[in-house]
Amino acid sequence: MQASPPERRRSRTLALIGCLLAVFAAQAWLAARRDSVTIDEFAHLPVGLYALKTGDLSLDPINPPHTRMLAALPVLLEAPAFSPPPGTAEWALGYHLMQANAARYHELFLPARATIIALTVLLGIVVACWAGQLYGASSAVLAAFLFAFSPALLAHGHLVTLDASGALGFTATAFAAWRLIDRASLRAALATGAALGIASLLKLSGIVLVVVVAAVVLVRALRERDRPWWLWAGLLAVVMLTAILAINAGYGFKGTFAPLVRARLAEGGALAQLRDAAPWLRLPLPVSFVDGIDMVMNVGKQQEPTYFLAGRLSSRGWWYYHLAAFALKTSLPVLLLTLGCIAHALVRGGMGPREYALWIPIGVIFLSNTLFNSLQIGVRHALPAYPLLFVVLSPRLGRMLAGWSRGNKAMAVAAALLLAWHAAGTIAVAPRYLQFCNEIAGGAEGGYRWLIDSNIDWGQDLIRLREYLERERIDSVNLAYFGRVNPIVYGIRFRPLERDSRGIAVISATFLMGRPYLWYLGGRLRWVPAQTFAWLREREPIARVGSMFVYRLD
């Protein structure tokens, strides 16, 4: 029996989306094989292994263990040597895993990275589904295209961190909230609550989705007024109760309703003040989850200048940091389309049907980072904005492309060029997606003047450095490496870079621009103060190896 035209169109749409997500997965897998283990991965994978082996979910509570446990599951099949003493701290777990498995250390991370890639592909499916349901089949394909060649999602969608899974949880919950305001049913409220709870387990910053869901429902209730207020209040109550149940289930209900005095709270913080005022208080959340919330509220308050933007170091950072990082790390076509979309809404007024369900979470992402996140180390903290924007932009691109058949060929050509530019910029930097910066920042090679740390230099270039040294027949180097992995594990012989070093020197961009961190100083691993290697900026490098600079010191 021959398929009907609608069925054939649907099959073609699904095939195109499948091909685009396969292209994303292939690019991400190449990067997973080529990038050395980054700073956060160094601890995340062993913490996941530790949680699976011991059942202890309280270690490093600022990062819920569930993403890490998922990533670690296939690694258990590799039977890694891993027997740390009980109570070992997260970074010590990282050194234990590395030292016990030095011969196959990088290979151990590949199945874990494959798990993160699978989660990120699932995020791409959510993006395509939302765009398709809201705007139609062509929008679903265009949203998948923007997703498939997103340098930010490719950069973080192959690493064993919580950023991609956090974006998945955030986007899925926002999608569920849109379905809730569309259907206003108990089933939709239960789904939204489950998504909210799971998002908070995948990454603790998902807790801000409470504000997103409440705001989306409030706007729906005030704008349309076709249902009584008590119905929306009841549905919101169901959402919140379901989310609390999901969070507690994720921790096996361990420590639920424990006295607040049992939590490990930072003195002087808001929760510590609440504990002191009401020591009898019990919260309907696992105590480890409460510990994590408190750490999020107090993290990033530095004494030493650690944060970097546009050539300057600061201990306090800038309120606009994440907006600036987003402007420099987003492909210019996406940035131009976003600005055009905002300008059109301001000038012409109005948005698409219930499109506020997309714009509200985007706004909350940047507002919450501005108000509460003093940890200014990467655009990854705004990563959920990308999939949401791709849904928003997809119908605009569709209308531009449709101009070809409506007599506006210039608009259609412009849309095609923007799409080609978006893809070409990503392909040009492959597989060094972490290093991507747009033309405003000077591209991948000039971005270090504006941003450092996990924006471009997170310890991912040891494989490329080893290959460079082999090509140039350099036996050993003077090295200042921004990372946790011992470079010897990747076959790099080195001496710690000192002021009086001679010969070939290699330094990570983050150290070059002055950020303090751990490295070998005076013969042992210790904290390297800010601007320790500033003297190298007066010299001209002889080569670049990804995010690392090569100098000849005579």
C-alpha cells in the first residue's frame, strides 16, 4: 500500500532530522577521541564510579551525582582499577583513577563521553519535537540544523560534565511547561513536575526552573483568562509536589526532612541564617541536595583575581559576564538572527503563539546568572539558552527561505547564506569546538584575549601537543599546563616552566593571560598565583597548538 503524501512528508522530515543528529553525533565523537581529559571531567567520572560502587550520593553535593553515575555505568564494563578509601575527596578520586589506570586513562573516558553524546542527541530530539509541534515540519528540520552545527553544544556535548545533561533537563522542562499551558491537564502537570525534578538531579541549577514554570503559567493565566485561577494554582501545586517527590526518589529519600542543623552550610549564608533562626526546621528535601543548594548560593566568591574578561582579571567579576561570553561564543549568524528577532518584537510588538514559554526561560537563564552566579568561568552556564533559541529562530528562517517561492529571493538567499555561515564556522574549527569564538572575538585564534578557562582552554589539548612534539622531534618541554591530568599520562615529557627556563616552552592560554590555578611551582604541585607567567606575554610565540602557545626561550 502506497504511503499518503502527508506520510511521505513526515518520513522525509524524520529522515532529515535523523541525518542531522547523526552528523552532530559524528562530530561530537571525533572531538571525544581528540580532546584530552578536561579539568571537570577529571573529577566527575571517578565521583560517578564511586557513587555506583558505594551508593554514597553525598560527595561533592554542588554537583548531583546522577549524570556522573549514568556516564560511569559503561565504564564499569571496562573494569577499571578503582578502590579508593571511603570518604576520599572528589579531586583525590581523580588522581586515584588516573594513577591506577595510566596506561589506558584516555580510553576509559570514551564510553562515558559516548553516554553524554547520547544525552545531547536526546536534547536535539526535544528541540526538533518542540519546533515541529509549535511551528511545523520545516521548523523542526531548521532547528535540528542549527543544533547539529552549534559549536557550544558540540564543545560541551561530548564531555563528562553536567552541562549538556543540564541543558537537556532545562529544555525538556520548559517544553513540558509549554505543553502544560496548552493542555492544562493533570497528566501534563505530572509530566512537568517529573521533568523539573529530574532536571534538578541532572544539574543543580535546574532548580531555577521553579521560577520558569511558575512564570509561564502566570503569564498564560493573565493573558488568556479562559480558565479559573484555582485550576492553574492546583496544577502548579501538582508540579511542585511531583518535582519534590522526584528529587527525593533520586536520592533514595535519604536525609529527607532531616533537621536543617544536619546540613553542611556555609557560615554567614542565607541558609545558615535560617538554620540559626529556626534550628528545628526540616525541609522536604534530601540533606545532600540542601547542601548543594547552599554551595551554589555561596560558590565563586574569590579573594584572588580569578575571573577574566577582555584582558582584565577580577576577584568579583562583572554582572554582564555571561551576556558578554554568549555574544563572543555564539556564531554570528545565530547572534544576528537573535538580535533581529528581538528588534522585530520590540518594534512590531507581539510574539508567536505562546512563544513566551521560550523567551521566559531564556531570560531566566541570563537573569539568574547575573544575580546569583558569581562563578564566571564559562558560557557553559548559559548553555540551555542555545536549544531554546534554536526553536525560536527556526520559523523565522523558514519564512525567509519561503521567500524564494513568494518573490522575495533576496531574503531566501540571505537565510541560506546565514545557515551556511553557521555550519562553515563550526566545521572550520573542528574538532576543537571548545576553542570556538566568533569573528567579533577574533575567531578561535584570537578568543583568548577576551575569554579563558572553560570558554577556550580547559586542559583539552594534550593529544595535540604530543603530536606536535613528535612532528617537531622535541623530546621534552618546559610546560605550564592548565589542567589536572599529569601530561606524562599522554606521553609528554616536561619540566615545569620557570622564569629561568631555557629551550622550548609551552603554556596554556589561561595561564598566559594571568589566571591563578594549580601547577608545579618550585618542584611540587601547588597554587600558582595570578600573573605568574605574565612575563611571557612580552615574547612572540613560534607556534600555536590548539589553546596552547609555544615559545623558544634563549
